[in-house]
Amino acid sequence: MGVNFNMASLRLRESQIMKIHYLTGIVSLFAVAIHILFRLIMPFGQSLLYQNVISNYHNIFYALLLESILVLISIHGFNGLRIILIELKQSSRWESTITILVLISMIGIIAYGTRTIVIASGL
Amino acid sequence: MNNVPDNKDFTMTTSGREGIRGWLNPTRYGWERVSYWLQRLTGLGLLIYFIGHVYETSSLTNGINAWNSMLQLTQTLGGHLFLLFVIGASTFHTVNGIRLIFTESGKGLGKPGRPDYPYHAASLNYKQKSGIWVAILLACIAMLYGGMVLFGQGG
């Protein structure tokens, strides 16, 4: 429909990317608010005790919340970085390079954070 | 307010592009320009914090000693002050981001009119400016509350 697909690549229009940017921003606002509330339901220092944090990870819903925050903020943050870098300089080579580097960084952070969530859930 | 760069600006740069210096210059375009670069600077700061936070929490996987030694780095005066900056930056970025979503969808921009002297842009109106001020005010309140939690009892 709105996605221009060709054999070489899957390209999104900039307006579609901006909609994703806004949507990830708004959804992560609510997800991060719940994440912060988990630190404030008891004294802040106490909430960071190892056993308390691990017990948070054992809650499957909280683990899923953390995973969604990880994905949402990675998409939002690295796309924001892409926008800033493309504003500073414009050429098709620069834009392609930035897009590829940003995608690699985003996937790397999501993979590393997911590893923590999976291991901590099983501790 | 003069939004057109003077001749001096064109003679200083051969291509007309000023790069990061132009991006950071808040002097010519009023509060909207300040909001523009604050949104980007807070965004960059929050991305760096996010990457650091993902790395910091990964110490959980190495056991209680690794977690406690990582906490010792963050549970300091400097660590708490940095967290206060993160609270303020995230609040400003969120509220100003919501303002920008409304702006991009055409809300609060005013009606287009004939350009008469002194050429005040209808889009740069009090609704936009008050949105920026509300973002700054809420960031200050969030930092105040954050300070009470971090430096208060049990922080």
C-alpha cells in the first residue's frame, strides 16, 4: 500500500518514518512511566537491591515491558540520531551510510539488552 | 524579528551552509530555535544515557557483586546529579515532542494571512511559545521531584 517495494530494498517514505518516530515516542512514554513507577513503589535505594531487581525480571509482564521499552526507544533514539545527521549533510551516499550504521547500532543494542533480559529472567 | 540572514552571513560562508555552528546558533530565530536545539541536544543526551543504562543493567547477569559495584558508581553525588539531568531532559523532550506532533499535524499554527509589515509569522504565535515554556517548567518540576526522591530519605 504505502510501502514502495522493489527487488533490491524495502524503502519507507520519510513521512512514514516520522509517523513511526512519533508513535514509538508516545508509546514509550507510557511504558517508561510504568518502568519508573516500579522504582518508586518503595524507597529508591531499596528498589535497586539485587534481589528486588531480579524479582522484577522474574515477572513475565515486567520482562515484556522492558523488552518493549528496549525496542521502542532504540527505534526512536537511533532514528532521531539519523534525522540529526542527515540534517547536517545531504548526499545519497551519506544518507545510505548513516541509515546502515544506525540500523546496525539499533540491532546491536536490542540484541545486547535482550540478552540481559533473557539471562536475568532465568537467574 | 528579522528571519532573513543579512549579507554578512552570506559572505562568511561560501556555500551558505553553516554546519553545526549554524545548527547551534540560538540568536537569530527566537525561542523556537532554542526549542529546536534543546530537543536535539536532550535527544542525543538521552540516547547516550539509554545506551549506558542498557550496559549498566547488563551487570545483573554477572551476579550480585558485579551489580553492587556498578551501583556504587551511580549511587554517588555525581551519579544523582546526572540522573537529575536525565529527568529534566526526558521531561522537556517528551513535552516539547508532543507540541511538535501537534504542530506537524497543523494544530496551533494559526490561520495563514497576507504578509504585511512587520511580517510576523502566524505560525510563531503564543500557543507555540507557551508550549515551549510549559515544557521547560514541567522539566524543572520533574527535576525538583527527582531531587526529593534521590536526595531524600531512602534515596
